[in-house]
Amino acid sequence: MDAKVTWNHDMSFTGVGAGSEILVPIGSRPAPDQPAEGTSPMEMVLMAMAGCTAMDVISILKKKRQDVTGFEVRVHGDRAEQHPRVYTHITLEYVVTGRHVEEAAVQRSIQLSLEKYCSVHAMLSKAVPIEHSYRVIEEEPAAAHSAGS
């Protein structure tokens, strides 16, 4: 596996891996009223873990024939005040939306991801405490349309 980061200007870089590109701003963030340009390296760490476990969980849920209609992994990281400002605590929240999704299937899918398959979680969990939770949301049936509408 290979990747590279190329300097654009100032503290802006472009990261490339497997053909995809991402803008990486290094250093201070813009003022609160200014939109952020790109994704910081520490945000990428969180997204890497969320993406890794998300792929596992959705794949396992599909194999378990769960009727998932929406899925996301929300991740939050608390950082140390002093440099190097590493993560001191990370929380993952899995939000599964679907029809008659079995809670036990969700629990088992998450467990398999975190204990067996997700390499990013395996690596980060050696350095920082990681907690997780989940919610299963029953999808509402589509509203019936009245005749003539």
C-alpha cells in the first residue's frame, strides 16, 4: 500500500492514494466564520476508522439479510491540550436505519468488526480508549398517496 502527499502552497497539500485525491490543510484552521478547506490529518484518522468499521458492519448486515436502508458511523475524538495533541478518547456511534433490523445482528456485526476485522480500530485501540454505541431506527413506511394527488 502506498500513498503520497504533495505540497500545493502555503500549508496546503494534496494527498493521493490508490488514485483518489484529498486536500490536506496542515496547520491552523480558518476563522470560525470561514469554511474549512480540505480535511485535516487528525480528521482523516477518525474517518479512516469510521470507514473501516462501516465497511465491515454493512457487509456483515447484508450477509445476515438485514433490510438496512440507511447507515452511518459517527465518530468523535477528544484531543490532548498539549502537543502532539493526540486523541485521548474516541467514541463511535453506529446508526442503522431499516425495516425489522434485528438488534442482535447489529450488535454481532459491530463486535466482529471491532474485535476481528477493522485494522484501523485494532491499531488505534492500542493507543487510545475507544467506546462505541449503536441505535437502530425503524424506517417508517412510505405515506400512502390519496387518489388524484
